[in-house]
Amino acid sequence: MRFGVLGPVLVDGVEVAAPRQRALLAMLVLDAGRIVGHDQLIGGLYADPPAGAANALQSQVSRLRRTVPGLVIEHHPAGYRLVAGPSEVDHLHCAGLLAAGRAAQALALWRGPALADVDAPFVPVARQNLTEVLIGCAVAGGTTKDLRELLAQHPLREDLRAALMRSLHRDGRQGEALEVFAQGRELLADELGVDPSPVLAAAHLEVLRAQAPHRGVPAQLTSFVGRDEDLRRVSKWVRDNRLVTLIGPGGTGKTRLAVEVAHREPGEVAFVDLSATTDVARAMLDGLGVREAGLLSGGPVSVEERLRAALAARDVVLVVDNCEHVVEDAARVLGSVLASCPDVRVLATSREPLGITGETLSPVTALDDDAATRLFLDRAQAVKPGFHADAGVVAEVCRRLDGIALAIELAAARVRTLPLAEITARLDDRFRLLSKGSRTAAPRHRTLHAVVEWSWDLLTDAERDLAARFTVFSGGAGLDAVTAVCGSDVDTLTSLADKSLVEVVDDRYRMLDTIRAFCATHAPDLAATHARWFLQRAQQAEPHLRAHGQIEWLARLAADHDNLVAAVTWATCHDVRLALELMAALATYYWFRGLRTEAAQQAEAVLHACGETPPPGHEQEYALCLLIAWPVATGDQSARIRQADALLDRLVDPPRYPIMTMMWGMALGAPRGDSQVWHRRNRLLGGDPWSAALALVGDGLVARMAGDQTAGADLLAQGAAAFTRIGDRWGAALAFNQLGEIALARGDAAGALAHIERGRGLLDELGATEDTAEAVIGRAQAALLAGDLDGARTDFGLALTLARRAGALVVQAGAHLGLAGLARVTGDYATAREQCDQAWERCPGGWYGPDQMRCHIAVERGRVAQAEGDPVLARRHFEEALRRAEGQRDHVTETAVRAELAALAVT
């Protein structure tokens, strides 16, 4: 949940209507995550506390919980605590952003005066404290408008006045800045009888020292869009450092950002473009507007000496653009200037660092979705007035263009002649699409191809070779993968990173899609090497996924998820044996990450490529693919079940991947009492701790479905403990969720919630979206059982959202079924029937999970019909459910349905 006090008090954007509850919530939010004492709360709420104030406080807390569903307020002996993290509370988030130097973002969180709609004894002090935070944000990153408004409210705050003066000064408005100082000096003398403080006096001196207007900074023909925070940060760094270098790939907007910073810099600024020259010193002299002769008294003088002489006594900012193709000479000349000219500051742009001691690097990265969308719309409306488009579609176009400013501007220019849908469709051939730019731009900036080609031509042969080979990766790669698959050395890779051909994020390297598309035209075919390396990685990881290293290894594989999918996809078309080995090695990863639907789609494709029979020597992998594929299979799957059973029957030893045994048991459902199939499953269980824990959970599920809830619960509890000991969160979550279902069947809502929440917490650690959605459905059912209809509705909706995100049809069906039960309980029978229909539509046919879901849907349809007074239709639905339960050997559901039929006969 999101909590706000920087303006009216809000929870998830909604106001709390009752004034006393609003005040209570505000106090808890101000100390979110900490216990607020009873006395503090009572004193803050009541100017004159009533008799029985403690009971009154308890009553207010209870009402607040009911008013805001999902709000978690813990009671402690000492007081109450709102459970919320810093990122969920606007004033804490604001303080964090301010501390991190992101003042503009912090300021954007303010919606008006703090606690604007609260009137209680605690408010004056709290509002004063929050106002100090607001002023800190404005001083560090506020606009001129922000500072003027705050200064009008706090005219004696000298820090605000000094910040406003500096802001006006940066905008070239020195006269206004001096007027603000004069007003402040007069006000301080009249009101307090004091002179300006050193802070205000220093700001005054800065304005007085302002020199001539800017020199040589190019005027811009378009508005500056999307890098306001970068502009503030770089402007500050240029004031505080001698050398700041903007680095990043071509087209990201380094030059434009440097120009905008230069326009806001007071004093003398010179702009030097190195793109068309190799004589760095002479270009700098030209940028300064200085003639070569007459600088020294006599004797032969070099260009570099003339440059240093010209700058020796000048307080100037040099903006040196496009250093990458002369980076060594630029570094040498600028290093010499900075060492001998103490009042010179340099703002450089380059695709790689200059490598000078004291250099401050400021990466200019891709525009975020919001900024990129604004840039596209701004440039599109310039060439086609009145242009409008769906922001989501525009954002997707910008994402596919990597947020590269030049690419976005080129694409926006095409809306004059092409519909947006046509532009989107042609992005796969982006270099042809974006081949027309401004005739006045430098040749390397006229087309997207030219931008990337400029960078390519600056590479060494070894760097070009690695850049081409690197394109085999999808979504980037770690150092070990790059060196192994590409046959590269570390120095060449880091050199590509320095030259902005690849990005480094944490411990991974990635290439923008635009650069990747260019480099791929020069790439050798490394797909087979890539697929086999990632097979080895998956095989290496699999045992760790079932032990204490589970989280670490899941994260490693998740980071390479795109590479794993690409490996399977390539192998499916070119090497089915390799594809089978990959799917088998990844089964545990997919299952534990809650990606069963995605895995099933891949497995189905692999089976289609293989044909009806497995390749010799790959029977086990083929059988595992059959088991993985069932969640998306349609039609009668009995033949596949028999085929998998026959293949597994040939196994003498436990399978290579123990997950196969679990998936086999789940696909077959509950065994008959003398089932040889179940005996074979037990025979194939390994002797390792994970398989032993799995056997406990499997036996618990069998006992539960056979109707022995007590034995089932005992075995499941043992299984949960066993999985916990070995470090497998997924197995433990499976057991806890089943224990929650047993508690639900017994009518124990509190016990069910405890088990389900414990399981859900483990699934959150795994990032298992599909399984988490199932757990949220369980939590909703517990809320429904406890009579918390709003909580149940919220959780069923959340589960549906998560299941849709994962593409999990059966889980979506479960959420719709839960909403049907909720509608029935509230008497909305039409909605209940509609939700049952939607649940049914989302059940692919032919295997255990969906067919079991159809059984439950039939039960709910029967209950709806019975509630509507149609016993004939109710009986028909209950009898269908009974047939399905008997077919699944689900004795729990069978018993429940027989009870429904018996009750129907009585009525």
C-alpha cells in the first residue's frame, strides 16, 4: 500500500473520510515501521483526552482497519505500529531521495501543504518538521518558481533566498537575483535587526562576480525534453568539479545535454566541436575566439602553449564535444590545460572516458518511458500539428528504440508520412526506417545507421570481432558466459564497455538492441556454442536449486532467462536432442520460478519438433517434456499419459532430475489403493534428502485425497520441515499451502491463513508469480471463510492479475471460481454464473489440474443453482462434479459433493 502525508492524507490515492481516523492514520504513517506509544497517540489525537481514552484509541484503530481493507496495524504492549516500508511512505521516500541527491524527484512527491486535511494537537509540530524537509528539497533541486513560492511563505529563510538568487543567476537573470538580495537585506534589518548571514552574502558575491554573457554556445531549434534531473545533476557537478565527462552511446543526447548545461552556466562559456578535426588544441583556440598570433611577446610558440596562455587568467567553462575519435589527444591537451589554468572547468562529451585524474563521469543513458514518450510526441507534433497517439503504443516504440533520443526523434519525424502502426511494424528494420534526418545535422547524426557506424569505425579489429560475437546473447550475459561463448579476453570486453558499445549493469554486460542489430550483420554463427554453454549452466545449477543455494542459483538463471529461452528456441529448430536436454535441465528452474505455463509452451514445441517417438538415448528427457507440456496441451491427453508412463516404467534407477518424479505423480493424480503405478513412483524416488522430503509431501497429498485429513496433515507438516531443513522454499511452500487447504476444509480460517501466508512468503522469495497467485487465492478463500468479503474480493482480483501476468490459465480459472463463490455469498447470482463460465473457458482439457478445476466449477454451479431455487439444475451439476471427482480419485471432493447431493435430497 502507498501512504501519503505530503499534502492531504492518502492511502493508495484515496482519502480517509473520518477526521479522527485520518489523524490517527497520519500519526502512524509519520512513524511507519516503528511502535507509537499509547500516550503519544492519545495526546496527539485529543486536546482534552476523554475518560477511557485507551478504549477510545482501540476503537479508532479498529474502525481504521475496517475503513482501509488490507491495512496492517500491529498492536504491541507499548502501542501500535503501521507495517509499511520506506518506499511505501511518501515522506520517508522523499527523505531517501533527498539524501541520495535526487532532490527534484523528492520535491515532485509533494502535493500541497503537509497534513493539509488534518486538524489535531500533533499537527503543528509535525507539519513544521515536514516543512523543513520541503525546504531542503527546494534548496537542493527546486525550480525558480518553486523557490519563489516557498520564499513568499517563509520570507526570513536565508537559505531559500540564497537558492532563489543562484537559480535566477543560472538563468542569466542577474538583475532579478540582486533585487531578491536587496529585499532580503532590508527585511532582515527591519524584522530582526541583523545583517545577511554568510550563506546569503556568498550568494550575493557569486552574482556580483558574474562576467560577460555566454560565448559560442550553439542556439537550439527544438525544446529540451526528458532530462531535467540529468540537467540539474550535471550543472551541479560542473560547478563543483574541474572536469565532467558525459559518456554514452551515440544518439543518446550527450551534446544536447551539454549545450543545455552551458546555457545555464553564468560567466564565460566556450563551445568546441572536435568531430570534424584531429587538431584538438587548434579547435579549442577557435572555440575560444582567439587568434593564434599575438598571445606571447615573441619567439616560436606552439598552438598548445598559445591555448594555455589564452586560458591562464580566464574563468571559463570549456564545453568540448565529440572527443571519442581523438580521445588520447583530447586527454593530453585538456590535462595540460587543467593543470596550468586553475580557473578553467571542462564539460566534455565522449563515447569513452578521457581517463584524466579527477575526471567525473556522468553516463547519459536511455530515456525512461515517460521522458521518451514526451520527446516523441513533442517532435511528432512539430512535423504534424495535432498529432495524437496512445501513450502506451508510443512508449512501446520508444522502448524498442532503446530510449535513444536520436532514434526517437527520427521515428517521430516519420509520422508526417507514415501511420504510427506502420512505423511500429517496420522497427525490425530500423536502419532503413530511420534513414532520413536533418539536412543540417552532421553526417554521422543524419541517420541511425550513421550514428552506430561512427562508433563501429572507431573500434579496433579485436573490438569489432567481439562486438559482433556478443550479439549471440539475448538480454546480456555475465563475464564467464562472454569469455567462454565468444572466446574473448577480459580487456577487450572492458574496452567495449568503455567505448559505450556495451553497458555494464552490476555484474552483467548488455548491448542496446539498436547497436546489436548493427553488429549482428557482421556476426559469425555462434548459436550452437551459445546453446551448449547454457545447457552446461543449467545442468550445473539444477542440484543447487534443491538446496540452501536455491535463491542464489535461481537468481543466476533468472538473469539469463532470455538466453535460456533463446537456446531452447534455436535448438528446437536445429538440434532436437539438445532441445530435449535443455528442457529437462531447466524443468526444476521453470517449476520453482512459477513459470509452468511458459515452460509448457516451450516443451510442446520441442515435442512437435521431435515427433511421436523420442530420439534413441533421450527417452527420459522426452518423458519429462511430456510431463512439462500438459499445462497447455488441449484435447485428450490419455495417450501422452500412457506414453510417459511407459517410458518411465523402463527406468531402473531414479531419474537424473528428481523433479520428474514429482511431476509424474502430479500428472497421474491420486493412485488407487493397489496401484502399481504408485509403487513404481516410489521405487524411482532417490535416496537424497530432497526426494525423501518429496515422498513425505506426496504421501500427505495421497492421504488427504483419500479422505484421511489427519494423516495427510501430519505427513505434510513433516514434509514442510524436511524441505525447510534442506533449504528448498518451493517444496516447503507446497506443503504449507496444502496444510492451508486442509485447515480451510475444517473451517479453520485463522489456521488456514497462517499456513498460506507462510507459504506465500517463501514463494515471494523465489519470485514465483504463478505459485504466488495460487497462494493469494488461498488467502482470499480464508478471508471469505472469516467473513471478510472486501479482503476476499481484493485478493481474488490480485490473484487474477498475477495469473494473467504469468499466462497461467488454470490459476486464472481458480481466481474466477473464487469470485463466483463470493458473488454467490452476496446474492449476486448472475455474476456468479458469469464467473463460473469464465473459469470454465480458461481450463485447457485433458490433464489432471484443469480437469480437477472443472470438478470444482461444477460444484460451484450446483451451489449457485441451489441458491437460486433450481434443485434439478443443481443436481445435474453436482452429479457431473461427482463423476469427475471419482475419475480423479479425489475422495475429499467426492465426499463433499455427496454431502451436497444428500442435502439437496432432504430439501
